[in-house]
Amino acid sequence: MSAPSLTPRAAATHSVWSQLEPLLPQVSKPIQYVGGELGAVTKDWDAAAVRWALMYPDAYEVGLPNQGVQILYEVLNELPDTLAERTYAVWPDLENLMRTHGVPQFTVDAHRSVRNFDVFGLSFSTELGYTNMLTAIDLAGIPLLAADRTDADPVIVAGGHAAFNPEPIADFIDAAVLGDGEEAVLEITAIVREWKAEGSPGGRDELLLRLARTESVYVPRFYDVDYLPDGRIQRVVPNRADVPFRVHKRTTMDLDAWPYPKKPLVPLAETVHERYAVEIFRGCTRGCRFCQAGMITRPVRERSITTVGQMVREGLEFSGFSEVGLLSLSSADHSEIGDMCSGLAQQYEGTNVSLSLPSTRVDAFNIDLAQELSRNGRRTGLTFAPEGGSERIRKVINKMVSKEDLIRTVVTAYSNGWRQVKLYFMCGLPTETDEDVLEIAEMAHEVIRAGRAATGSKDIRCTVSIGGFVPKPHTPFQWAAMERPEVIDHRLKILKQAINSDRSLGRAIGYRYHDGEPSLIEGLLSRGDRRVGSVIRRVWENGGRFDGWSEHFSYQRWVDAAAETLPAFGVDLDWYTTRQREELEVLPWDHLDSGLDKDWLWQDWQDSVSGFEQDDCRWTPCFDCGVCPSMDTEIQIGPTGKKLLPLTPVGGNGMKVPTGGA
């Protein structure tokens, strides 16, 4: 691929808008490249000592609402001598024009070339964004391989959930941060600031070494990987004495001290979420064995009810959004969720503001919560995730929800005015059979029957949404074999037939699914090692872009790339995906410490096969997963004993503040 011709870094701090603007009438949705949103920040380049370009490697409509990037963008820009700007993946129509006209990857804030920044930070929530990362690096005029970069190139730092195994992209990134980013980006900024102030001694290598010495920034170039004759990893070891053997995740403990975003970005173009989102707590101890997010974000840390109230008030005043999303991995598990929802519903009663809990557990939703969420007459979508169709498979995955729980919960929703609910399941789970999947149809039929009986109306619907299971690092299922795509597709076919076997009920049930092929590739990238980087590069060179989008994803392109590159290493696609790992195998991420004890994860994997259900340690005695001792912390739970009462005007500035107290 030919990168655009670029002027030297020191001289090219100007905007590329004059080159970009003439191209925009020739592309779809040009407004996504314009910038200038409410909440956007543009700072003086010359006044900044450290400059960040932040990217969620997907299109603007997906990337702009991303909570992680918005928080880091605001945290960094609050520093007087630091600037942060945003960049997103450009669609192929603009990419082609940029290559033709020599326009580099640019930020949407001041339309500066990404190559001119000190740090290029990318947040990955899914591994299918890797090819978009390569496009951005190449368009920016930055060498694809970290080993080829010079002092003139930014340091490329990966973060997000996928960074807990950055080995497949180890050749392309300079560093990775595990865990929470708020304090991590400040530490990285301080290191870069000091290094630059000293005159950049030792060049790029010295800067990366200083980052590695924090023991919470992983720099792949300082680690060597040795392999056994059968392809398994023998060991991953530092190749110099002054870097740590293990890199530890970052955890922000006091969420009340980080009430971001304070000034949320308000999009100019349509995006996947248009709401003010408040993360009400971080972490989860429910112990769902498939859930990487729940495992790697431990321990639970709640944001207080008063801070949530303040954030909602200020966020809505600033943005004008009409929906408030109370976010977490399981929002109804907040120890004060009832008071929080009733207080917010009371504050905004009679307005156009609605509340939503995008992630709601079946066994945590009740009639009181339903009434508060619908108080203003606007009912946002409700999604419940039983995950497995049968009681047996739900024990395997530790999703402790019975069919009776689900029916009761959905009937509660229907009885309180909802006419549409979404039920999310996975296909391809460990030990799964056709019969387990067919029970999803039976459950959906019972939901419609019970809803019709409770409401006396046939005007109700449910949507069954099926995702493919992908084993993730740092979970009990990290050793599990994946099912082949043809097995997944067979089960999806017979499930659809079973749902439609009763025409009266089937008409009320929507059916959405992801076939088995993208899941298999995500599995390759999720549990891959450095050798998988050759596959990613070959796919990208062959036109791979936006692999998270079904209309752009090509399974055959990935299969062909794996067949072309992996045999040289003595492995293949099946070796990474459908092969079950053994207990003592060195996994590619074993040197990256999520806080979880590997022996505990293995025992939980054994417990899953026997159907043993693990309790939520938030409410029961510790079962020694390893997180709290390794981090010298305890699970943070409420309640605070405070209430959220209606807002009342105070003072002469017309501002409103929450009243009430302990």
C-alpha cells in the first residue's frame, strides 16, 4: 500500500482541511469528517507540551459515543499543557481519495495529521477493529511495524478490553495499557512530558523503556517469545534486565473522583447511541464464565448516588440529550439502583427525559424498577440476556437464571406498558447440544403466551438475538474449544424452524443472529499470539476493512490469509480456534496480569463442565479469585444512605442542585 506523501513532522502542524474539504462532496456522510461538535475541544498546538491523538477504530457513528474515548479526551484536555484530538476510521470511499490526493489520517477536531502527535492511542473493545488500525497507521504515513519507526513517529498505545491480549498486534503497536485509562493516561503524559523536556534522551527506545518500568505499560519489543516444536508457547520473557516479568492492570478505585464525561460530545451525524451515559459502577462479580468484561474489570466499584445525580444534571444541561443511560455490566445490581431511578424519574417527571438501563439482569428487574423507567411515558428498549437456552447450559456458563425468572420478568415488563423486549442468547457454548439451542424457541414461545395472557393483547413482540460464543482471555473458558461455523449455522437453522413451527407465536417473534464465521475469526484474534499478526497484515493488504460490519467482513479472506501465512509456523486456523488447551499450556497472555489467579480460573473451568454454580462474591464469602489480595483492595459496595430528591432552584444564578442528604 502506498502511504500519502507527508511533510516532516516538525513543519506539518497545520490543518489539512484545505486538502480534505474538496474531497468531501464525493463521499457518503461527509459531515462525519467535519468536527466542531458541542463538547469538542481545539487547543493551541504550540502551547501543548504533550499531544495525543485518540481513536476508536471504527466509523464515526460507532466511535463518537464510545465512553472510554470520551472520558480520556476530556481528562487529557483538562491538563493545561496537553491537548487531545480524535480520529475515526474513514470509509473506503474517502480512504481511496485520501491516497490519491495525499491526504493523511486526520483528527476531526483541528484536522491535523495523526503522525504529528506524540502519542496515538487506540481503544479496542473488539478485535475485529485491528484492520482499521492498520489503515489508520498507513494513511498517517507511520510505518506499519513498530520496529521500523523512528523518533519522528508517535508512540502507538493500545487500550480497551482487547488490550488484555495484545499479542496478535504486538508487531504493530509500541505499547499496551491493561485496565482503566483515567490515571494511566496521566502517568503516560507525565513520562512523555519529562522525556521531551530533557531533550528526548535516548530517543524512542528510552521513552518506551520509561513506560515499561511503570510495570503497568506493556511494551512488546522488550519481550521475546519462544515456541515448542508442536507450536505451543514455551515461554515469554523480558529481553532486558530492567523491565518487569509481568505487567499489571490499572484500576481506578474511586469513581466519584472521576465524574466524566462532564461535557459529553453531541454528534453532528447520526450515531448508534444518542444519550447522556453515566457509568454507575465498574466491575462485576456475577461470575459468568464467558464474560471477559466481568472478569477483567474486578473488583466492583460503585459511583455514589449523589455523584450520579450531579453528573446527570450537568450532563443534560450541557448536551440537551433527552435520554439518560445508566451504564454498567449489570446496572440493576447497583446497591442503590431503586433510589437512583426513583430520584431521577421524579426529578425529570413531566419533561422529555427518559431513563434506560441498557444492561439489565433478568433476576434484578422488578415492578418498581419498571414503573420508574416508564414514569415519563417513554419506554426505551429492554434487553434481557439469559445467554443459554436450557437450564443445563446456563449452569455451565454460571448464568443463574431460571425459565420461571425470565417469564416473570418479561410479563412484568409487558404489564407495565412495554410491547417489545429483546432476549439475547449465545450459540456454540462449551458442551452445548442441538437440544440446548432448541429450548430457546420453547422459551420464546412461552414468553409470548405469558405476555398475551397477562395483557389480554396480541400486540406484543419479542426479538430473539443470537451471538456466537467466542472464548476470551482471562476467563474460565480461555481453554475451551470453539465449535466449527457449520455446526453453529446448523443450530441457527433448526432454531429458526422451531420458532416458526407455531405460526401464531412465531409471527410475534423476531429472529436476529450472527452466523458462525465471524465468531471463528474473532476467536482467532482473541486467543492468538504474535504469529497471528501475519494473518492480520495479509487480510489488510488484501482489502480487509471494517471487519465488525457484516457487509464488509469476508470470511474467505481471513481463511485464505491464515492458509497462506500460518503453515510457515507449523500451525493453522483450527489450531487457534477449535483446539482445546491443556491446563499447563503457556497462554499468550500469561505474562499480562489481570489480577485473576490462573489456578482459580482453571478450577472454575472444571466446575463449569460439572455444572457447578459459583456464587456472587459480592454478597457471599470470598472464593479467592485473586483480584482483591493482588490489588490490596476490597469490593466497594453501598449503600451510602443518601437519597436523590427533586431539584430545586437555589441562589441567583438560576442553577439547580439536588437537595437531600444522609
